[in-house]
Amino acid sequence: GAVVSQHPSWVICKSGTSVKIECRSLDFQATTMFWYRQFPKQSLMLMATSNEGSKATYEQGVEKDKFLINHASLTLSTLTVTSAHPEDSSFYICSARGEQGDSPLHFGNGTRLTVT
Amino acid sequence: QKEVEQNSGPLSVPEGAIASLNCTYSDRGSQSFFWYRQYSGKSPELIMFIYSNGDKEDGRFTAQLNKASQYVSLLIRDSQPSDSATYLCAVNWGFGNEKLTFGTGTRLTIIP
């Protein structure tokens, strides 16, 4: 159980364009999902907490107007990287907790974004 | 600032031996602790989680938590080449607080 699916697994885009990444909880409902970013040889850094039906909560230093998060349903959250630049190239990973109160986080397979 | 520290490695262990991975954390009030395995280019995969002091065993894996000393460890018995990966320690600062803070990970290599 607690399968999280992320799409696409990789994407290449030109500088200045926008990219949307989808995160779905396949076999459970997730009122909260989390978006992480991981640069090469570094650890995961939490970008924002996505809350179903309300605005996302962004971590300090993360531009909310650049990284748009929409959590329109209990099984889907999307992250849109707007006006992407080469420095946005990274591994983006979403995660969600299972429905039980003490469930640990489960991660999607990640999206490798390359901005040229 | 809440921190999670891990030795980046690489840690090399002969096949069949016990691999020991350590993690320390800064906030004494931390409540829950997780070990994730991450293969190169892949997303983290949950190995174990532990909430209470002591040992928790699951197959070849044992997580050990010592809240007084603020460390958590992961032991891998009968190490296999497929265990070669980066192991991430993650800490949740409180029950109901869902934000995980990750260490930088320890790269483990099992030598056949």
C-alpha cells in the first residue's frame, strides 16, 4: 500500500518555459503531500507542503510564484516550475503519508528536470 | 537550526558482514526517525522507521534509537551487493509535524 506515482520521470525544457509535474497517491487519499528537491550529491530539501483544498506552505527561500503548487483533489498534487532556468535543473520528488496517523512518508519516483 | 548529521562515506563493507550506519540529530525533542535507501538516480525508498528507544528489527535490518544520546543507527546484517546505495537518515521533529529533515546520506558499498 501507500503507492505514490509521479509523472513525468524526466523532462528537458528550454529556459523560460514552464514545466508541470504531477504527483498521485494511487491507493490512498493524501490530504497533504510534500515536494522535495535534490541537487546532485546533496540531500533532499523540502520545498513546500501541499494541502488539499488550500494554499501550499512554502519553506523559507522557496519562491511561491515560481514553484506553483496545486492540490485540487485528495489524490493529486501538481508542481509547476514557471519560467524555468538552468539553475532549476534538479531532481524533484513528491511524497505523501499513508492514511494512518503514524504512517511514514512514501516517495514518488521523482522527476529529473533539465533546463537548457 | 534543526540538523541531521551523517558521515557521507563512502563506507565499504565485505559481502556477508554487518554494515553499521549512524546518524545524529540536534533537536532533543525529535519524535520519529526514518531510514531511507536511495539508489543513484532514484527516489528514496523507506527501509525502517523507529519511534521508541531501543532496537527494532525487520529481516536483515535493525534500527537502533538512543534519544538520550541523540543518535539513531541502522545495522544491515549479511550485507549483499544489492545493499550498495546511499542511506538517508530522516527525522521528524514531532508527532503531527510532518516535515522530515534529511541528513546528507551515507554512501554504502558492499564488496563481493
